[in-house]
Amino acid sequence: MHAVLDGEADAGESAVLERHLAGDPAARAEFDELCSAVRRARQHPQGLSAGGLVASVMAQLPPVSTCWGKAASANLSRGHV
């Protein structure tokens, strides 16, 4: 499923997934939802990059007031999780 979502699956892998999804409506719904999320993420100016995601999330957080929070914030903004 991830290879298809990432555009890395070959025709055979895609066909196997499509057969599975055809017989499992719940899996089809989940896959369609994931496809939609990936499309929206790719349309975002910072794309799917981890650094872009971290920067976007960090920009929306309230200011950090504790020493621990400042250190954690600095680590997250550098991509350290």
C-alpha cells in the first residue's frame, strides 16, 4: 500500500493491491482516505518533507516558557525527535 501511495509500486504490485481493495470495502475506504491525505500534503508548499512538517507544526505552537520546553523545542526544530 505504501509503495502505491508513494508512486513506487510497479504494475504488478498495484494490481495486487487493487484486487485486495476490490474485495474489502473498509480497506478501500481507508486507502481512498490515505490517497486524499497524500494529495493534500503534496499540494502543501513544504510538501511531505519532515523538516517542513516540523517547521509548520512548530510555528503553530504557543511560545515555550520552561527550560526543558525550550530545549525540546530546539531539538524538534532541528528535526531531532
